[in-house]
Amino acid sequence: MAHKSGFVNIIGSPNVGKSTLMNAMVGEKLSIITAKAQTTRHRIQGIVNGEDFQIVYSDTPGILDPKYKLQETMLRTAKSALVDADVILYVTEVREDPEQLSEITNKLAKIKIPVILVLNKIDKSNQEVVEKLVEMWATILPEARILPISAIEKFNLDGLFKMIMEFLPEGPAFYSKDELTDKTERFFAGEILREKILLNYQQEIPYSTEVEIETFKVEERLIRIGAVIYVERDSQKGILIGNKGAAIKMVGTQARIEMEAFFGQRVFLEMFVKVRKDWRNNENALKNFGYR
């Protein structure tokens, strides 16, 4: 059997379950997941290998109307996924109104790349609603294949995999067969810490926060990680640290435990909180943080 390989880009609105879907398809937690919109800021690749195939999934930021330069970079990243894929997974969910998504669906209707419309979170609905949504989507994107799933329940993911394999072109592997992702361990350390901030703080704090891993030293029995958490204002720094440092200590403990599980090694995590005013609208700051 000929070897198949290709890039499968996952796009859609914030909070429709793109990251949950990629993690489920890859079998590893590569993208952080929270109930907050805009959790994913970078494009993250997850690689699935078999004897006769290699699928390179890309999780992308949610498509949104940008209010900061940071969100503009996220939107560019999401839009780039429309042109450099072999297969596009357009993820929507049962509570989204198809008629409110005309900007992206008009683009999808014009491209020549195969599109699989993934109707997610059917565990939150019923058969009648799902069938009605499938009919609506078939009218809006008649060329797309439509598949109802539940990423969190892992329902119908085998069907999605088979559908992807149908569209995947023949070709050699793009990456070594033992690779899982294009991102570094340092990147994942930063994402794990950022996830804990998203989970533990409310309102603007998580969105005003950026994590930079300054040091990542692998020793014989320990990984030493030095992280700087940037916020935009002094008041945010105080909230992040909390009374006598209690809040940031809790976040650090949660992050360290997950890092140890992820890396399979003990972790010593040292954190500092610094103010970098208005970094979300500062192009130089965004480049320093790895946004393009």
C-alpha cells in the first residue's frame, strides 16, 4: 500500500473544541484547554504516524474580530491555515448558529482544499437538533463532508480518521516517524503555566498575561525551569501574586505537577512576575514572545 502523508489544519471559532479534538486525535495533550475563549494563541502541530501514513494536525487560534495587535497575529495564523493544508477540519458546534458564520464559510466555499465540517459537542444536544444542523450545513457548504462528533467523549473519531485518510495524498513522511510535535519542551512548559493562570484567574488577568521560559535546564534527576510571567499593569501584578504570594504559589504548584507528568521527570519551577505595559499592542514585544 502506498504511503500517505499530509497537513490537516483545524480551524473554527473560539471554544468550539478545536484543541480538545486535536489532543484526542493525536492521543496526547499538546494544546492547553480551558473554558475561556482565546486559550490557543499559537499554531501547534501534532503528528500521528502509522506504517503507511503520517498526519500532521495543526491546532489554530479561534477566528475572532481582533481588538489588539496580539489578536491580529492570532487571526493571521488562523487564516494562513486556509491555504497551506491538504485537508481542512472546520470545527463548529451544536450551539453555533451557521447563519452567523458567513465570513469564514464564504471563504471555505471558494477554496479547492477538501473540507470536513466537524459538528462537535453533539453530547450537548439531541438527534433532532443535530439532524437539522447537518441539513443547514449541507446547504451552506455543499462540497464539504459533514460529520457529527463529540471530541470530549471521543465519539465518532474513528469515522473522522477514516474520512481524513480518504483525502490524504500519497507521499513520504514530512517528519521523523518518532516525532510527536514541532514545538519544544520549553514551549510546552510555558503553555502549561499559562493554562493554570487561565484556570485560576478571572476577567482580564489571563488575557493580559504572557509567559516566557527564560531557563530550561535538564539535569540528571531534575529539570530546572525559570519562568517570567508578564502582565500589563501593576494592579494586575498584585492580583496575580495574591495575598502573601498565595495565589501565584497555588498556580506554580499546579503547573509543576503537570510539568512533571508531561516530562516524566521531577521539576523545580521558579517564577517571577514583571510588568510590561501594553505588551498586547507592542509589535516588538509580540515578536520577542514568538508571535508573527
